[in-house]
Amino acid sequence: MKNDDHLPALTPCAGRCSTVFGDQVCRGCRRFNHEVIHWNTYTAEQQLAVWQRLDSQLDQILVAMLPSAHPQQVDAFISSKRVRLLPNASWGRKLYHALRLCEKNRYLAEQSGLGLTAEQIQPFWQEFERRILALAQASYDLAWLRADGIHHHLLEQLAEDESV
């Protein structure tokens, strides 16, 4: 048996779930509460769709916030720290993992390739979290509004069909 070769499945979980406290969007991974709850029941395609939305948000925020980051140095840094990523992980996802490592140990900043100093890490992380959570919440609100609009449209259609 090769149990030592088994790697757990990749998940967006950041180990700081806030959905247990009633948040609709997790403050750690920024998945919607129902995505956290049902993650293990999702098909590979459903999981990939969630990954793509999360990566798109990271691209939108971090790529703009870190224009001086050095791609080869960031790749080497996260590889040296044995960060597991999906093969198609976005540039924003790679920046996120490098930044997260530095947030836990700001003295890694110089070798990370992010272009930040140790003193810049904490305030930068706080601003990143503020922006990414706002974007994730807006994404949730939009998805809810769309679903609610579809629901009302279907009810209207049903009422029209019954009156005919």
C-alpha cells in the first residue's frame, strides 16, 4: 500500500473559515457558504468553476496591487515552500500564496519576488484582504440577485401559464 504517496485533494480552504459564524462569504477562502458546505459533493467541473471565479478575483486585485512582482522569482519561491497549486493556477493565485507565506513570516518578503519589504507586508496584507473580501461579497450579492430575479421570473411565468 502506498498511503504515504496519497495527497489530500486541493481545496481553496485557507484554514480560517468564517461561514461557521454565519458569514455568507468565507473570510478565509472567499467561497460562498454553500460552496464550503457542499465542496466534497461537487463534480470536478463544479470545483473548477469555483476555482476559476476565485482566481479571477485574485487576478483582479493582486495583479494590479503588485505590478513589480517578478514571476520567475515568485514561482521559485512558492515552489521552494512546496505550495501545491492546480496546474492552471492563475498569476493572482501564485501571488496570493507568496503573499500568504510572507504574511505568516514577513522576513520571507525579500526572497518572495513580490517586491515588498518586510515592513510593508502587514499593511499590504490588510489592504488586500479588505479589497478581496469586498469583491467576493459583491460577487455573492450579484449571484444572489440573479438567482432571485430568475426565481421571480419563473413565478411570473408560472402565474401566466395558470391564467391561460
